[in-house]
Amino acid sequence: MVPTAGRKVPLVDLGDGTALLTDRYELTMLQAALGSGTAGRRAVFEVFARSLPAGRRYGVIAGTGRLLDGIERFRFDAAELDYLTSNGIVDEPTAHWLEKYRFTGNVWGYAEGECYFPESPILVVEGTFAEAVLLETLALSILNHDCAIASAASRMVQAAQGRPIIEMGSRRAHERAAVASARAAYIAGFATTSNLEAGRLYGVPTAGTSAHSFTLLHDSERHAFEAQLAALGESTTLLVDTYDVERAVRTAVELAGPSLGAVRIDSGDLGVMARRVRDQLDSLGAHDTRIVVTGDLDEFGIAALAAAPVDGYGVGTSLVTGSGAPTASLVYKLVARSDAPEDDAPMRPVAKRSTGKPSRGGRKTAVRRIDGHGTAFAETVTTGEPIPGPRDRVLHVPLVRNGEIIGRESLLDARERHARAIAELPPTATQLSKGEPALPTEFVNGGPRR
Amino acid sequence: MVPTAGRKVPLVDLGDGTALLTDRYELTMLQAALGSGTAGRRAVFEVFARSLPAGRRYGVIAGTGRLLDGIERFRFDAAELDYLTSNGIVDEPTAHWLEKYRFTGNVWGYAEGECYFPESPILVVEGTFAEAVLLETLALSILNHDCAIASAASRMVQAAQGRPIIEMGSRRAHERAAVASARAAYIAGFATTSNLEAGRLYGVPTAGTSAHSFTLLHDSERHAFEAQLAALGESTTLLVDTYDVERAVRTAVELAGPSLGAVRIDSGDLGVMARRVRDQLDSLGAHDTRIVVTGDLDEFGIAALAAAPVDGYGVGTSLVTGSGAPTASLVYKLVARSDAPEDDAPMRPVAKRSTGKPSRGGRKTAVRRIDGHGTAFAETVTTGEPIPGPRDRVLHVPLVRNGEIIGRESLLDARERHARAIAELPPTATQLSKGEPALPTEFVNGGPRR
């Protein structure tokens, strides 16, 4: 039995719970497992990507902090339970079980900002089947989105070679995905975002001055520039391509003097325009006035401007759409389970045998192998206890222990970790051309699991 | 001055306000306009797409209902104002202005479910510059996302030729974007969604039974099927490709009998598998058991299965990523303004002259031209009052009047409207091959604006 969309739609109360951000089949599986007596079996689910987007050299973990918040908010309230039972989605015993639901298991994962490769076991969720299966959709939604954005963002940051990038894609993404995108981009090394909610919620530095509409609102471009300078000071960024760039730059420097902060160019051949504007600014004595370029840039567009006199980039659409790969294609697979609910029941590796989509059974951990020069050379995945060499890094960190969130950390920690993780990869990792993953993933048997 | 990401990050309080889902430059423009005395000028902004995604024949409006909710929630609360002032984003006078902010203007738009074409003025926002500019990011975020999803979904529905499609892409999208995607897909004609929150919030019918993990949890496939049938009844859908499809189908019919609802195939060559499974089901007497196929389907994959004995499709990734076009590329442009704040001050068309991104000044309305057979043949956009012919449809409907939301309607109304709008287009509209927009957009001068 399913509900039908009613004719009267009031203001929708979104709430901040996460329990229904879930595919229906998780609840029907729960109900069936409660009935068959298998719901309490111990289970291990893993999140991994079978491959990276075509030609990409590495992926970037983002969303971990959001996922931990989401797990903490994963509670079924009265209205949600009423929806589920009154629409026949679950029966009463299942609803009672859901009412008391708290995730009491364990989660390990690659830390936020870390790089990953095909088959990297980036998240491991351990608990009863019932409690762990419920987190499938939420975990995948958050990680698939945020990893896709961070992975694209990191390539742009590498292409920019130290020049700052402003994230300004909010308008081209779902309004809440935009906030998550700004957060992920900051982890990957973007300097700022236009998105105010990302500033308020996560402390991402924000930036932004004016649009063409502001110039068009005023009786002249001069009047608009005067208004902006009066409100925001000489260090502001003036948008100079509403009418005629050369005239606008002349007016801008005339009004602000040589200490004008920056000018922004949003159209035309950005490399040619930047060179012309740089020459003009220099001839006017505005040697310190920076040039910011925006307008459909992606990592390739940024790289193409490496030799142009550009001081900063604004990136929108290509960032929030993952630059051609809007989802990370991560999956959440049962890899081991017990035959009985006891905590010490032996775990049995499981894997389906579907054509073209094989998966590897057994709970896995991973080690990044580091050579004598401090450069990574392999990703070693093991179903036993990892045996790291002296320079190797064990990649799993504890995130949730017996239901308690223990892996929350600041965005700056994740951002700094990403910078270190990138520096450690071989130089081929940051090539923009299509290629193989920067590290091979090797499956080995480690020591016996402790 | 910008905040820095702190080292301590507590559980983030998301809230349900929308005012900070906004680009910073809207607030800096507001502050500068308040200073220069232009904030109160009457302004008209329009939302339109310069083009459709490459080769697409039409776009689909979705998100209108969500946008109206978002406008109603566009309020600056104390915590948000404190964030803005303590981080130097706005000054105190601007914060006072924001504290009292309510949108008091007017909004017209193409109704939800309607089709659109390049340059269609799909939303018109009229108010003071100050109040209308603030809605730019929110309006674009919602419409760019939801229109992109609905536009892709509609093509899939056409390709499916009446067979039902289940939306199941939540895991491949941001967790809240997933809810909006399910809503947009339903407007475009999808039958159901896996997303429970879309069911609860919007009344979209939900569907879902089990994943491979459920089979792997049990000691045998037989045990798993028995558990599912016991919980969900014979009308359920059994997933038959965890191990060996032929064996699974045999077991399924043996356990459920010929009244088994459906089997799902998620891997392999779906056309070949569907034929084999159909023959097997028929040989077992299960003539009414349906076959549902899933696994990386998009509109082309669906079309390729038109001759296969398939009874329903599940679509995930390609739906939530807009099947190659994850954003609708809509823009929000100032097209007219007054020189003075008086309500009756004459409006002046405005447009920037940037290279490659021209826009047309003046407030516009639109008419869908319909021929004697009831088939649309043109989209007529006018800056004056439209002069529709007897069969033509005027496309703007009132959504907000003097700040009051008046355009809210049920999802079923939008869904039915979309079915009518598609039926009215010329047959070329539903071709999947790349081509020109199904209707030409013509700019004409209408009668004098009343």
C-alpha cells in the first residue's frame, strides 16, 4: 500500500532527522530479518568504489563529519513512525523496533581529506545486520556526493598551483548540496566559498562582492563602483565586464586609486582579457590590484591560464557537478556475517557472484605503503590484521565505537590532512590527463585478525 | 574579515531556514545599495536558460513548490544575523534591514510540470532591488537542480512507453537532493521512489523490497526468499541474481507459487536475462509474475529494452545526475528597473553587453502557440502584454502576490500538467537522438503592458 500525493500541500516541515533519508528496502529487509530471526546476526558492511571516474588518478574522502552528524540524528520520531505504519511500509513490531533504534555498533573509515583508490575500503560498518543495514542509504548519499565534489576540487586546486580559488557554485546545485559542496571544496584546498550557510555551519571562509545586476541597477557604471567602494572599501573586487572592460578598469582605478583590491572578469577569452587588464592596471600604477577570473572554469580551464596574469579563480558549475563525475559510485556491501547473534560468533566472508559486479568477501583494512623518500607506492588491502612497514600508514581510524561518535574533528584538520596526502603521492597523481590510478591496490593476506 | 574553521566541531544544527542558502555577494550588494540609495528601486529579475543541454528537445519545470516553501522560510534569525555581523559580512544597518526582511513583491512563473525551451522566461521576480536580489541563489539552486532532474526523468518516462519506472537513486546523490530528485521524477511521470522522506514529505508513492545483502545474510537463498515471502507476502519482488539466476527463479516460484509478484534482475545483459527469465517463469506457470530490471539504466538503456519482456525499470544514478546534465544552467538576471522607488516609476529595460553572454532587457511573458490539431508549434516571448490566439496558452501563473504565497498546488496537479504538456508537443520532442529544441522561441512585441 502506498500513499498518493494529496491535492493540498501545506508548507513542508523538513525537520533535521535523517532516518527517512533511506531507501524503503532497508526497512522491508529489516522486517523480514526480524521475522526470520537473522536480524541480530553480526554483520560487516564496507563502502568502496569499484573504480575511479574514467581517467582520474585518485579520489578524495569527504563527508565523514557530516555522516557522523547524520548517524547521531538517525532516530525515528513519532511522525516518521506514523508515516511508516499508516502507509503499510512496516508492521507494528518493526515500528516498535525502530522507535528504540540507536546505532550501537562500530565504524572505522579513511579519515576525511585522505586520498583513496579503487577497492579502498573507505568505510567499515560493524553491528547487527539490522542496525547496520539501515545506514546504507545515508552513508552512501553523503559519501558519494561529498567525495565526488572533493575529488574534483582537489584537481582544480592542483591546477591552480597555489593561486586561490573561490567556490561559487551554489546556484547550480541543490540548495543543501551546495552547502556540502562548499565544505568539501574547502577540505580539498579551495580558499573561500560564496555560500553563507557553509560559513555559518562549518566556518568555511566566505567571499563575494557584486554581480552585473548591481551595475545595471545604477544610472552608470561609475555610480555603481562609487556605491560599492563606499560600502566595502578600496580593497573590494570590482566587476569590470558589464559594458566595456577597458573603460571599466579606467573608471575603477580613477575612483579607488592604485590600492584597489581586485577586478573580476566573467566573460570573454579570460587569458587574453587578463593580459590586457594587467597591462592596463600596471600602466595606471595599480600594480597591486589583483585580477580574478570567473566563468565556466574547470580544472582544465584553470590549467590553461597558468601563464596568464591571473591572481585568483572563481569556480562554480564544474565544482558542484564534480567536473563530469557528479557521484563517486561508492557502494555499501555486506562482506562478512556471523551465523548467530553472539558477539563472539565467528564471522563468515560473503560475496555475491553477479555478472560484472563481483565483490570480495571478508572485513578489510588498508595500509598506504611509503618508500624511503616519503612517497607512496601502493595501497595494500588485507582481510587480516595489517602488518605495516616502518613508514607505512594504517588508513582506518575509529569513527564510532559502540554507538558513540568518537571521530568528529575540525574541517581544518581534514584540510591539512588532504594537503599532506596529496604531497605524499607520486607526481603522476596530479596530472590532469587521463590515466591509471596513481597507486595500485594490492590484496594481501595480513596477520590473523586480533 | 572571514571566520576560520575552528578545531572543535560540535553536532551541526542545520535548521530549516533558507536565508543563508545565499551567495555572500547578494548581501554585499544589498549593503552597497542601501548606502547609495538605490536599494528601493523597483526591479524585475528573470530566470531563464540560454540553451538546453546539448541535443535535448525540451526542459521540464520542477521545484516551484519547493521554491515557494523556501521563500516562506527566507527569514534572518538572531543566530544568522549574529554570524553575518560578527564576521563582518554586513554592517549593523544592513543587519537591521535583514532582521525585518520579508519578501513583499510578486512572482510569476511557468507552472510546475510545464515544458520550457531556450530563453523561456520561466520565473519573473518583481520587487525592490533589495528584496528581489536576495532570492537569486535560492531560486536558482532549487530550479537548476529540480528542473535538471525532471528533464532527464521525462525522457526516461517517454522511453519506457508506459512501463512503470521506480526512482532509486538516493544513494548516488546528496541526501537532501535525493528527496528533491524523487519529487521531480514523480512530476515527470515516474511511478514510485525508493526514498522514504519523499514519501513522507510529498506523498510520492514508495517501493522497495530487498538487496543482495539480505540474501547473503541468510544461510541460503532459499532461506532468504522464505523470510521475505513470510514478511511481505507473495506479491513481493524477489532479487534473483545474487548467485545463479536460473536456480533462483526456480526456487522463487517453488516457494511463492505462480502468484509471485515479481523478480528483479540487477546485473548481466538485461535484455538477454529478461528473455530467459520470462521463458522460465512461463514454463513454471508464473505467467503473471513481472520482471523488473535495474542496473545503470538511463533513457537509452530503457529504450534498448523496449522489445524485451520487461515489466518495469529501476533507475538510480542517471536520474539523480540528470543523465549527463546535472544542472539546468538557469540564470537569474536583472531585466528592468526603475530610476526611483515609487511603485509607478517607469521601468527601464536593462541588459549587460558581455561577450558571449548577452541578455535581453525588459520584463517578458510567454505564450505557447497551439495549432488546429492541438499541437504546439512555437514559444512566443514578448516584452509587452501577450496577445494569445484562441488555442494558445499563456504560460505565466501567479505564484506570489505582494509577498503572499498563492501558487502552491499538489504534486499530482504538476504531474498531470506535465503529461498534458508532453502530449501537446510535436512528436519530435520525445525523440532521444540529439536535435534542436522541439519548439522555436520567437521574440515579438506584444501589446502595451497594462
